[in-house]
Amino acid sequence: MAKALSKDVMRKRYIQWVLVPIMVLTIALGWKYPLWGYTVAVAMMAGMIGGAFRGRYVCGNLCPRGAFLDRVLSKISYSKPIPPFFRNMKFRWLVFAALMSFMTFQMINKPADTNWVDHVGRVFWFMCTFTTSIAVVLGLFIHQRTWCSFCPVGTVSNVEGRGKYQLNIEPSCKECGLCEKSCPMNLEIFKYKPDGRMLDPDCLKCSECVGVCPKGALSFRS
């Protein structure tokens, strides 16, 4: 079982390396080629739709920006604990409302000399570039996934996915702490051992904790 789970982690990491160039090219080319901006819309929709079935699975496995944060930025991050304030749901919904309102305002204010397809694409590109800049600064000086603790799409997935596709914690867990050290979201894991499952809805379902558990006590088996 441990070998198979290790393969799952390696497969996820390979997929993330494939996704990293998508984010880089979107930011680098979106200002000139607005169609690249629609990759942002696809990622947002995937995260919110996927949240209804598997919580934040898309955030942890299929998000291009998340892939960049995990595979690239984590190498140079200070890796400090994510401040609890960023996880506060009132703060998160405030960020959601502010960013969605700003994006909507930008979309309805189309310049007369620009067609709608290019205009919407550029708005998505700008939102991606702006929020990724924040994510990089926070990820560098605090923790790689600090932005993900209050990302608007992640917040929606958090609410939609509560109680879905949860991490199982077997009694054989020795509370060694390796799982928490590997968690890209700085989540407390073994404190949920008495419940037998990970109840934090911000779990990214990334299987990193599963891969490092020496007892094979963690799994996403139904």
C-alpha cells in the first residue's frame, strides 16, 4: 500500500510540473494575447465545480498557480507558519467580495476600441497577475501556500467540500508529526486522530502527508 501511495504522490508532482508553464505563460503572454487569460477562468471554474465533489482537491493537484507555489516557490520560501488571521472566514469572504467586485467592475467597463473577447481575457490576465504577485510575496516571506489560505476560489471550495473526500487517520498513527511537516497548508493533522478523519476543510487532498507516513496510517480510501 505504501508503495502505491508513493506513486500517487509522484504522479501528482509530475502533473504539477506540467502545469507550472501554463501559469508562467499566462502571465507572460496574457497582456499581448488575451486568450491566454481564459486559462484563468478555466482554473477558477474547475476549482469551484470540483469543490462540490472533492473539496479542495483541484487546489492541491490541478491548479497551475498552486503547482508553481509547491514546485518552485517552496524552494526559496522562509516556510514560516501561516498566520491564523488569513484563515479567518470573515476575512476570507471579505477578500472574495473585494476581488470579485473589482473583477466585475473591470469587465463591465470595456474600452470602446476593444472587443469583448479580448477585454474579458485581459481582465482575467490582470486578476491572475495581481493575485499571483501577492501570492509570491506572501509565499516567499511566510509560507509557500499562504495565499491559498484565503484564495477566493479556495474559500468557495472550502465551503462546498466540507465532509467530502476526507483523509482517513487510522489508530496506528503514532503522532510523529511528519505528516504536518509535509503539509503545504500548515494544517494540524494528527489532532484529528480521535475522529478518525481529517475534518479541516482546507485540506488540499494532495497526498503529501500520506506519502511520508511511516505507518501507512493515512489514506483517502472511501
